[in-house]
Amino acid sequence: MRTITYFFISFLACSSLFAQSKMDLDTVMIASQRIPQTIEQSGRDITVIEGNTLLDLPISSIDELLRHLPGVNVQSRGGFGTQADISLRGSTFSQVLMLIDGVRVSDPLTGHFNNYLPIAPSEIKRIEIIYGPSAALYGPDAVGGVIHIITYNFDGAEREKSFAEGQLGAGEFGFLTAQAGAGIKTKVGYLQAGVIHQRAAGQDLPPDSTDIKSDFNITTASVSLRKDINDWKISARAAMDYRDFNAQYFYTRSTFDLSRETVTQFWSQARVVHQGKNNNTSLDLAYKSTRDTFAFNPLFPANIHRTQFLFALLNHNVVINDQLSLAAGLQADLRDIVSTDRGDHDNFHTGLYVTSLYTPTKDLSINASLRADQDDNFGFELSPQLSINYKVMDGKLGIRAMGGRAIRAADFTERFISSQITNLSPGRNLGNPDLLAERSWQGELGVDIKAVDGLKIGVTGYYRKDNNLIDYGLVNSNDIVNNENLAPNSEYLLAQNILSVQTLGLESQVRYRFSSENFSLDVILGNQFLQTVNPTAEATRYLSNRARFLFSRQAIFSYKSLVTLSVQSINKIRERTEDVVINAVLEDRYNIWNAKLNVNFTPNIGIYGQVYNLGNVEYQDILGARLPLRWISGGVKFRLGKN
């Protein structure tokens, strides 16, 4: 009864507040279903965030934005976007697929890099979060859901003929930030570019230490071009992402851990679209290269990993009539790795899918999809999916249902980490080349209620069963096959398949907006509840980090667009975990508040102040990886042109 009471008095945010003030997001045509359709038609639980709100919220990275959305559990290792694992609906971080303009950017080396998104904030038109399995459209890894970033040039929408925006800021502990974006219409096409840079000397880690700090140096830059020629649209992008940061206890619980890591990514993609009368054909091509240098301890040689990812996707959709639309596509991708501690490997994958949207009446929509995947790693797999939405009471009540199958194969790290290191110290991660692919089925049922103007309530319940779930658990070296590089009778975190894990979840969300001539107030509250059943009862790293409850609170107050105060909070309740060897504790709960004040002197120029962790709470998401205490920063913002 106590659990039910908590659930129904607390709700989790599902959409950007500023976006609510500008449009009804239920009518937005989403790009994540391969067939253009509204959120209501999709029959899915989808959150849409408008990109032009990112400068106004108390965040400094995409993962900080996602922390306050329903069903999203962000496991940060460091502040300001240094590194974070993103989970949807109790999934593992590797079971969430990251996309930029329909192309997967999830890293083949490790899911820990999935949040390293090679895109400048100024290029982002909107972000779509699709909850639940989406493997029928996007292939492996879309188990918990998909996070899809759509940009202006690839979406085919100009911001305007020219614009410029940005901010400069500074703060405690040597924090410096600079962000800029610009676009211009030329004879060649519409050109847009952006950059964001953040760095800090960092706080002491642990708090009483003067030797190790949570320092970071992060730069992301991207440039894109779009050209329209009659019925043809051509888009191209080049981007890079560079990160250098302290990584102590990010991955291990070893007392020798003095880790530093440097990750450099280069990303390029292109799209060609031909628009017919009742059909659309698109070809997407992409290339990604990553170099990761991981120094576990200055006394040991650094591990260097180089990965490459090649991607191609051909999609064709056609409108048969007012009630039926179809789409089909073919995907192929190749990934390879050259690594000092994982060895040299490659993997080829192909996928073929078909999907349909059927709307027999204005109140009923049905989406059905089927995909076949062939992979060097897991072989042949089929992924079906069905979603239904039905509106009653003149659209004030929507009932939706969805079910589908999804798969995920082990990445290069899970299969081969530390396999080439001699005399591996105890407590470190160890790969397993014999891992089986994860397979899952999920079903959900939800309702959306538009009670009164400005108020919307949504509730979703879901069940997922994962087989062969991959996680790291402590195993004695005497019980590990091929243990020639391990210390005798010592424990290591071995990647392994858990027989079966069942997840039962319940999410609710409420959004309310009040506005008058001079004032506006947006409030969003919400909750996620998870119940996990692990028949093997094994103590594993991932399952022990699952939050049973996630409570979110967010409010934005605006006065005449001159003063805006934003407040966000996250309250996480989970299992308490402790490691006395490295003196680390995951408390069973924490509550963090962030705030940002924007003051505009003119429509184009203003200042801001931001406080991270108002309560100065000492906390961790990953055991050993201490997150920042109170951190104050501020600066100036400018905007020229319209969004």
C-alpha cells in the first residue's frame, strides 16, 4: 500500500516546459517511426523536447536534461556530461539506442560512450525519447528505448536566413564554459555550425584529498550543410567530440585505480532524399571513428582502443491511401576494433524491416513492424512489434498498448576487455568471448488524460522479460576459463549472462502550465517504480544500481520573458551498497536540487546564474565515482535572430 501511495502522489516529467508553451506536442510529426506520424498515432509513450529550450534550463549536458524525464535513470560518473550511463525503463545502459537523424551513434566499443554525442546544441531542433522496444525499426540495442536527436538541416527546416547565439560562463573550481552556434543561407545551401567547450580543475576526490580532482576538458563541434534541388534534399555533417577527464573508480573497485581517460571521436554523415507525390526515398551514410586512451595507473602502460563504424540505410515509404501507409528499409553496418587490451576484431551486420500505419478511423491507429537481423555475433533474429492507440471522450482520453521483441549483442568491451593484459590485478573487469546475445519481450498499457486546459496526466505500466542479460559479477579466478593472466584465488568482475531477469514497472507523469499576460508558471512532477525479479539471486554490478523509485520535480517561473527561474530536482531510492576496500558507499537514497536564474536586459542579451547540488549533498550513482558537491557558475547569454 505504501508503494502505491508513493506512486500516485508523485509524477515524472515527460516534456520540456517551454515546448509546452509553444505547441501541443501530441500533434508534432515525429521522425522516429520511419513513417511520419503524430505521437498519438504512434501508440507509443514518447517525449519530445524542443532544442531551443536547452540554453534556458539548469543543465550543462544532454544527460543532465534526461535525468528529469520519465523512465530515464541516468547513472553519472562525473558532472557536466563527463560520462553517464542512460537507462530507460530499468534497462541496462547498453540497451538504449542513441540516434542522430535516424543514424545510430551508439559506440561499438562500450555503452559507456553512448552519451558522447557529436552534435552541438545549436544544431538540435528537438529530441525524441521513445520508451520501450524499438528493435523492429532500428535493430539491436533498442531494448529499453531510443533517444533520437533531430537536427535542423537533416529535418529540412531552416531556423531562419541567419542567426547567432551562445553563452560564456565561469564558476567555482576553475570552471569555464563557452557555447556558440550560427547559421547562414548561402548559394551553396544552408550552412549551420556550433561548438560547446567546458573545462574545470575540479573538486577534490574524495572531499578530504588534495591529490585527485574531478577535472575535465570537453569540446564538441559540428558543422552541417543542406541543399534543396527540386524534389531532392541533400544534407551532410562533420563533427568531433573530445574528452579528457579523471576516471578513478569509473569502471573498477581496485585499490590501484588512479584512472585517467581521453576519448576522441570523429563523426560524418550524409543523407539524400527524393520526395515523390505519395512516396519518399532516403539514403543515409555515416562513418564514426573513436580513439580511447585509458590509463588505469601511471605505473602501468595505457590501454589504447581504436574503433571504426560504417553505416548505410536505405528507406522507402509510401502513402497507399488516407488510411494506410507503408515503409521498408535495408540496413548494413560494419564495426571493427584494434586494441592493446581487447585485441583486434570486426563485426558485420545487416537488417531488413517493414512497417505500416493503419488508421481505419480518426480515433484508432495501428502500427505493425517486423525486422530480420543477421549478425556475425548473434546470427539470425526476428523482431516483431505492434502498437495501438484509441481515443475516446472527444480525444480527452487516450488508451494505448504496445508489445514487441528486442535483442542486444555484447559489445567489444564485454567480450574482450582485459583479455590481452598480463598479470591483471584483482577487482578489475574481465571480458567473456562466449557471451550469448540478450533477448527480451516487453508489453505495456497506458492512458493519457487531458483533464482541463493546461493539464495532462499519463500513466504507463509495463512488463519486460530479459533472457541472457549481460552484467558484471564478482567471480573467483579459479572458476574462470582461460585465467592465465589472473591472480590465483582472487575475485574479478566477469561479464556473464544472467539466466533471466523480469522487470515490472509503473510510470506516471503530470504537466501543468499557467500563463497570463505577464506571468507563466510550469510545474511537472512524476514518478517511476521498478520491481526486478532475478531468479539467480546473483549480486551483479548493474542490478545493484537499479533505482526502485525515481521522483522528479521541475518548475519554471517567467516574468515578461525578462526573468526566468528554473528549478529541478531528482530523488532516487535504491539498494544500499558499500565497498570498504575503496571506502565507498551508495546510500539507499539521495535528493539533489539544481537551479538557474536568467535575466534578460534586452531581447538579445542577458545574464544567468546556476547552482548545481544546492544542498551540497555527497552522493554517487556508480560505487566509488563521487559526484560533484555544490558548484556555482554564471555568465552572459546572447541571441541574434529568431529560432
